[in-house]
Amino acid sequence: MLLIICDFIVYFYSKLVSVGSIKFYTELINNGLKEISFSNNPKTLYEPIKYILDLEGKRIRPILTLMSCNAFGMEPKAALNASLSLEYFHNFTLTHDDIMDSAFSRRGKETVHLKWDSNRAILSGDAMLILSYQLLESYNPKIYFKLNKLLNKTALEVCEGQQLDIDFEINIDIDFNQYLEMIRLKTAVLVGAALKMGAIVANASEDDQEGMYNFGINLGLAFQLQDDFLDTFGDYNFVGKKIGGDILENKKTVLFHLAKKNANKKQIDKLHELYDSKKLNSDLKIKKITTLFKQTKADIDTLKLVNQYTKKAIDSLNNLSINKNIKNEFIAVANNLMKRDL
């Protein structure tokens, strides 16, 4: 994975600065989560919530909220409840996604519906959604209105993206632009919302709020495109889920679309045949489709797209009214997020 930064020296400076900042933000978020009580009854409802939150992903969305708030001159702690709201919402979506995908693992551990059962996973996920809205109630009415409106818009878009993802599994006539719109809705809008929430809490200008949102959209697209790549070409120990899962679920990811774009007719026919096959065992199906992805250079082209959207995200920072050092912090975090096992 190539790091998209124009100035080599600036990157390493910002990387060093960011290490301490990320640790500070992560500790603030983790401490905030610990202060939220899970002693309510029935415990059977709250145990799965504590379980998935304790799995600790990268916390990238709440970190971005705190960073965005700080970027506009306000103490990051002011945006803590907004950041926790997004962390709850994100984990609500993961809990439900794992049920729909029949996933076995999340972040290297058992999924909630396997550790308990689907009914408890659904109810605990719903409770997390409600808690995410309750966390916004601590803000004054003007800020609360803006945050609540943004979360409502984002939540609906995430549901739209999830439904499109399901629809695309059985529809072979989806083009690449439709696929990009699906991942924008399913993944990128939540990253955009995280950054915009921090700007809202800090009372940033409307232009800066939208600028932060656009930075998040491009970063979210880059992240999801890379996630598509890692699902097929990653390492289980780093990705935390079964490699080739998207292929087995017949998901037409960016690799599928780029393979079709680059393939000859024989390869396109073979690709559709393999996706439609119900006779091949799982491992053989993954192996044959992965081979086609390599033959058509879909793997290489996917990484090029990841780099393009990462660069777009970084370029979108240029119009924000924040100082250069803070911009470098965002650049470092963006590259840190994208530097996963490839």
C-alpha cells in the first residue's frame, strides 16, 4: 500500500505527532465508555453490548470526532458524547450486519449472535442504537438539533446502503458507479458524520463543517475499497474475519467490477459462472475467483483506487480554515487508518 503524501518529511513529522494524539483520544474514548453503566437490568440485554464494545476496534470514527472538534479550537472532551454516540451506532450496525451475513467472527472473536443467539444480538443492537441517541441529549438545544439531524440522516443512509448491498448480491446488472454509491452510503457517510459532528460541537463555519464531511466521505470510500481488497487478499490474523467471505456471499465488490472491466468475454463468462456455481466447495470457489482477479489485474487496480481516494481525502483538507500542523495530524491519521495488512 503506497502512502499518499506529497512531502516525505511532513509525513514523518505528522506521524510522530499523531502517535501521542491518537493514544490520548483513544484513552479519552475508552474511559468515557467505561463510565457508562451496564448494571441495568436485564443483564442479559447489556452483556452483549459490553462484550462488543470491549473488543475495541480502531475507534477511528470517535477519534475523528474528537480531532475535528479540537481542530477548530475547542477542547476535544466537549465532543466526547458525540464521539461515543457514533461508536455505539457503529457497533449497533456491526451486530446486525453479522447476523445478516451469518458471520462467525468479529475482530478475531465470536460474533454476538454466535456467543449468545440472534434474538439477544438484535435486542442488544437496538439498545445500542437508542443509547447512541441518548448520548446527544447532553448538548444545548441548538447543537443537539444539528447533531440529531445529522445522525438521523446518516442512520437512514447506512440502512439504504445495507439494503443495496443485499440487493446487489442477486443483481448482475450493477455497474461500478452504482457500487461506489452503495459503499458511500454503507460506510463513507458514517466517517463523514464523525468529522462533521466534531465541527458542529466546535461551532465551526458551515463551509468548514461541509469540508470536514467531504474529507470523511473520501476517506471512507478509500477505507471500504481497501476492505474489499483485504477480504480476498488479506491475512485473517490482521483482518479478523474469514478471507474470501465476500466471494462466498456472492458480493460484487470492487474486485468483481474491475475484473469485468478488464476481462475478455471468456473471462467474464467464467467469472459469472463461478459466482453462480452451487457445486464448487468453498475453498475451490475462492481460489478460482481469486485467480481470475489476479489475471485481470483487478487486485492492482483496486489498490490504485484506494490510493486515489486517499489522496482526494487529503486534498480536501486544503480548503479548511485550520492550521498546517492540525492538517498534518489528519493526514497522519488517514494514512495510519489505511496502512493495514496488504
